[in-house]
Amino acid sequence: MNRHAPHRNSKLTALTGLAIASIALLTACGTTTSGATKPTASAPTALGANEGAVSILAWPGYVEDGSNDPTVDWVSAFQDETGCKVTSKTYGTSDEAFNLMKTGDYDVVAASGDASLRLVAAGDVAPVNTDLIPNYAGIYDFLKLQAWNSVDGISYGIPHGYGANLLMYNKNVVTPAPTSWDVVFDKSSAYKGKVTAYDSPIYIADAAMYLMKHQPDLGIKNPYALDEKQLAAAVDLLKQQRPNIGEYWSDYLKSVQSFETGDTVVGTTWQVIRNSLAAGTPAEVTVPSEGVTGWSDTWMIASKAAHPNCAYAWLNYIASPKANAQATEYFGEAPSNQKACEFMTDPNQCATYHAGDADYASKIWYWTTPIAKCIDGRTDVTCTDYAAWTTAWQEIKG
Amino acid sequence: MLQPESGGPVPAPRDTGARRISVFLSRHPRLRLSLLLSAPLFWLGLVYIVALAALLITALWTVDTFTGTITQTWTLDNIVTVLTGSLYQTVTLRTLGVAVVVTVVDVLVALPIAFYMAKVASTRWQRVLVIAVLMPLWASYLVKAYAWRSVLSSDGIVDWLVAPFGGQTPGYGLPATVITLAYLWLPYVILPIYAGLERVPDSLLEASGDLGGRTGSTLRLVVLPMIWPAIIAGSIFSFSLTLGDYITVNIVGGANQMLGNLVYTNVGAANNLPLAAAIALIPIVIIFGYLAAVRRTGALDNL
């Protein structure tokens, strides 16, 4: 028998004991996270005194207090006006925002449509009584009470700004100028290895929107309400597109660079990317005939907000023409307030982003979280939810 | 009993608290040992074993897709999904392939450089070269990866260099990923091999020459067996670092994804921590397998 065996065994026993102890400890800690019941929050009917502080979670560039750029500051004016001291945190993706809101540390969140319904479903945000927000009256009507900021006619927030996922193409390579998304789908093989697409499960909606026009027998009415069969068709289309993709982008600077170098010649983009291209880059953006997807962001209030009155004060402030103009111009999107255009430093800003152009806005399918209950009103089928889209997206990328 | 020669009897030490503790400890060697070991063991336990156990346990839970909260019912579903899903098999093979190619490239590049540094260069140049090898580590990982992105772009310097010969840049994809990762991990492979070569006495090379060994056979029969553990040690770095990487492939990998990307999207986009934990177990199992295989070579003593 090995002389060292007993010694070894005792070490092994100790390790096993330690492992078991740690498992027991973890299980004990873990149980506290589950079993959370859904809070039935309701909107307040009157406001009280400001609490003196508010904690905000937002996209970068939405809550600027001058610390990034001394000339970019709309938070100080709010603090002086209301006495609410602002602490803010930025996030990079809608999914990150969704996870951060679970901590309960934030009173207010600026959520895109692919996060807002999830936040409502998880009970993390409360309905917003828009009567308590005077500046709500100044918001474009076509942004109010939409599928991504309300549930059953109850408002869950204030529209902030919106933009479209446009088609950008290299004028020297993609000729004639495209009028359809077919250059990135059915005809994408002509640009093999130089096509780009947005790297997120929500991009499946772009394929669904394309199929709405080109395969009407699938019966897609809303690209965010897909049953199993419709999702499978969209996934097939994206799998055909996959070999022609040079790269997917989620970091907009990466997309700017690849269009400048010519590594990408056609694909989905944002207006702000077009605006960031170096002068002389032969790239142009267009709204193809099938329409476009886009985003419309919403300021929402946490259901367990520690500072609800300051949260309402912030929602009212950021919806005011001046603050709305400052924030949306800095980020590069259309404002939600009808009078915001008067406060833009660049007089062409609103024209560039088609602010208030209801016709342009009606062509946009705004990001909406896909959920099991079909948002196009169908009740005879269940739709595929965001988890199914995420799994599908990973399989498309392969 | 012996009396001291001078100075009288040694005075009895004062009976302080510290002394009483020290007496107690000296009479209880087991307690002394456990107190001594508890701090490092606590650290080891917390950082390695608890973290691994947490990962394993999380992999056995599921997520409620509607509310996004973790449901703590025990299930093997995630493990089964990861083992049987074709997506995970493809991505695992791709990641493994990239890790192997990066490691082979790094070892092939590192061997001549390390040999020159250890055996040919003067002491002065040796120092300069060590600094030169270490220098890239001063720059951020991201800066280097983005630099390769512009080097390999279609109007980058690679394309400009090979265009006269009818070539073109490999573009963004797996070759670009291998090039970038091989560059990033090269210092970690050169240094252990250099250290290994330094330990090969020059007299052995001379003896081999005196006995009629040619350069090739000296390297193959004398040097290589001696530095083999060092090569393995270097390969562990490049292999394991590549297995876990997800940033480089995101920057220069085109549309490809590796295991790290799957973990990342499941933590972030999918909010499915249990599945991410199950995927994260794949590289851990591979690394454990690799470490177990190389343990016999004695390479782990060179880390």
C-alpha cells in the first residue's frame, strides 16, 4: 500500500468537507433571492415635498452634469431648481439596465423599448401619473401611450427621444442606390463579407419586418409579435445572411471605423454613426421601402423608488423643451418635446433627425420587448418571447 | 542541576498575557498549525473552491423568463443543453481550435527569440531584449487589439504591404483572431522558455559539440528535453488565456463567436446566469484536463 495514501486521503476529506460547507453556505445565502412577489404598484395622485436627492440610471449622454464636458450640463439647473441632488449611473445595453434595475438602487431609469416591457413585467417600474407632469402636454402625440411605454392604456413613463435603424451604404460600391433592405438579405451575397448588422436579438425584428413585405403569407402584422413559425422564417433569413456578414456591431464606434475603411459597405446604422463618419466617406443613409426599426426611449420610475417626488420632478424637467433639446442633441436623436427644436444649438438638428415628422415616425417600428402575449392582438397563438429570441440569435451567429 | 558560571540565575520571564498565549500555543502544536494555515486556506477556499462551487451550483438552477429572476429548483437541463446543443459543440470546437493554433504559433515564434536571448545575446543585450519583450505588457489589451483591427482592415498596413505581390489582408475573422491573440500572449510564452533555456548549462552544449553532435541533434536531443517543461508552462498561459477570451474575437473576429462570447451574451443579453455558468464550465473542464495531462512533465514547477 502507498505510504502516502492516508495523508492524501485526509487532505481529500478536508477539501470535500470545505466544498460541502461552501455549498451549504451558498444555498443558504441563495434562497433569499427567490420567491419575490410581483408588487402591485400604483401611480400617486398627488406629489409631496422633494426629498433632496434622486438616483438615475440612463444611457451615456442622457444625464450630463458637466463632469464629462463643462459645456454640456443640464443637471445643475435641475438641482438648483428643485433642490434634488442627482446621482447617476450609465449603462451600455438594455439588458444591463434591466439587471441594474433589479438592485432597487435607482429611482428613475431611461429605458429603450426592448427593456421597458420587461421592467413592467418584472414589477420593477411603476405606472406614471402624467397629470402630475406639466411638460407631458408638450410631447408629440404620436409618442404617447405606445406599446413600449404603456400597458393596457396605463402610462409607464415619459417619452424622451427617438431614432431609426437606417440602411447605410457605400455609394461607390453599392450601385444603384438601394431602396430596399434586400441588399442585406436576398441580394447580400453581392457584398459577401462586407455586410453588417446590429448585434442583438432585437435585430430579428428587422428580418421580420422585411418578411412582412416579401412573404405576406406568413401573416406577420408586427415584427415584435412572432409566433413559432414566423420566428423560424426570420431565423432562416438571418441564417442565409450570416455567411455574407463581415461583422456584427453593437459598439457604434466600431461601425464608424469599418465604414470609413471600407471593410463594411452596407448594413444597419444609426443617424449618429453617419454624422460621425470622417468627411469624404462615400456613405449615405436611407429609409428603405419596407420601413425601418428604431428606438423610442422612456423615462420610467422605479416601483420602489426611495425619492418618488424628486423622480417626478426629474421627469418633468427632462421633458421640458430646453432640457429635452440639450439631451437629445448631445446624444444624436430626435427630441420628444414639440418645442425642443427652438433650443437646439444646431438649427439643422431637428431636420437631420426628422423630429416631429409624423410620417417619418410612422415608418418606424420601435423596439418593443417580445413577450409571450402577442402584442399585435392575436389571442389564438402564443408569441415567442425575448428569451427565445436570444437563443435564436446565438444560433444564427453560430 | 548546573549553575550558570556567572551572572546569577536567569530571571523568570514576566507572566504577561502574550506569554501565556505563547506557552499555550507551544503546548498545542495542532492549534498553532491550524491558526497559521487558516488565513491562506481561507483565501484559497474563498477564491477558488467557493467560486467554482458557486459556478457549479448556479449551473443547476434555471431562470424564470418572464420576471428574469433565478428559480432555485435543481435541474440538469443547462448541463444537458450545453453538452448536446450543436451550437455549443461548434463553438467549443472553434474555441479549442483557436487556442491550439495560437499556442503552436506562440511556441514556434518564442523558441528562437528565447534561444537568442538566453544563449547568443551579450548580457547587455539580454537585458534590453527582456525589457523589449515585456514592453508590450505596459500597453492596454484593448489598445493593442484595436491597433490590430486597423492594421488588418482593408485599407490597413497589411493590405498595403502585400498588395504589390497580389495578396490581400485576411480581413476580420478567425485568422485575424489568431494573429491578434498570438501577439497578445507572446510575452507570456517567451519568458518561461527564456527562463528554461537560461537553466541549460552552456557546458552541455559544448560537450554535445565535442562529442560530434551537430546543431540540429544538440537542440533536439539535449536542449529540447531540458526546456520541454518550460515550453509546456508557456503553452498553459497562451492556451488558457485564449480559451477565456471574448474581447479580441469581438474586435477582429468578424462575425465569429467563441465560448467567452456565449457566456457574455447569456450573462448580459439573455440574463440567463445558470446557462452562462454551465457554458463557463466547458473551458474549466478543458483546462483541468490539460493541467492533468501536463502535470507529469513537471511543467507546473516552472510556472
